[in-house]
Amino acid sequence: MQFTAGGPAVTGQWSREQTARATFTSWIGLYGSNPDVVLRVTATSGGRTRVLTSREHGRLVATASENTRPC
């Protein structure tokens, strides 16, 4: 989560995708109405990071399938 574009990020790491998505949903409720906040769920594997879900400027901008697994 970033409160300003290019600003420092607040991060968390979860071993289960379901937990990460639940936290993402709660952060949307807390911070999603702020147009400067960027929220992302990413998956990292083999040194590669993919965005699974992203909200910017108060709206959903990217989402991967629920069945998507990290590469």
C-alpha cells in the first residue's frame, strides 16, 4: 500500500493467497476512498513478482483469476 505515487510502501507478507486477499479487502474499506492510495496484492516466485490485484485512484485497475498461481 502506498499513500502517494512513488512514495514509501507499507507491506505485508502472507503464506496464503486467501489471507492476502482478505487483508487487501479490509484495506480497501479503510483506505480505498483516498484517491492517492495504491493497493496491490502481488505474488513473488523465483525472483519474479506479479500483480494479482491492484486498486489505484479509488478503482480496480487490474485483477488476476482467483485460480492464478505465482510463476
